[in-house]
Amino acid sequence: MPAFELTASPSPEELAAITDALSAFNTGDVGPSDRRPLAVLIRDTDGKVTGGLSGFTAWGWLFTQMLYIPETLRGTGLAGKILAKAEEEAKARGCRGAWIDTFSPQALRAYLRQGYEVFGELEDFPDGRTRSFLRKNL
């Protein structure tokens, strides 16, 4: 029987062993993911990144992992413009859909305005909030 080890500090090599094995399995099961990073950066006048979108495309989908708009720029429609730019690039990469998740009520409203629809929710994640999972056809 294999041994188990619980750790809060796995090494990069240990994590890579899991990632590499799962990636190889998935490639054999459903084909290559063609995973590619994608970012839309917001820069200030000095060129410093102050926010933006970070995610990736894989298996024909755009996944937005993070979207941050600096407080001074919120309410200006910038989130929608950034999402549109990422979606445009995702379409150019052959993607047919996009997905994102959030537990922020403000972000949820912004994503719904951009044509995303909720396809799942986790209540009390985090405590007192609902994490919503959204998708959009591209």
C-alpha cells in the first residue's frame, strides 16, 4: 500500500509530479489542452501594473482567474472593456466559451451586464457570501 503524507508546504517538484501526471492523463483522455496564458494589464502613467485580468485559454475556453480594477477606476466600465478584450483574444485562439467565478456582489453584477450567466453557486463560500460560477458563449 502506498504511503500518504499531508503537508502544507509541498515543493514545486512535488506539485509538478501531480500536475504532469494529470496533464498526461487528460491529454490521453480528451486530447491536448493547448493551455496558454492570457492577461490584460492596466498600467498607470509610470508604466506600473495596477490591475487587470489574468487567466488562460484551454480546451476551447477562456478562464478568467483574476480580474482586479483599482478603486479609483471602478464604475467606469473598465471591467467590461477588459473582459471584451480578453474574449476577443480567446475567440482568435478558437475558444467557444468563457467562464469566471466570484463571491463579490459588485463583480457578479458586472459579469451579468457583460452577458455572462450563472451556471452554479456555492453558498457560504466564503462565510456569508455566495460564490457564483458564470459562463458566456463567445
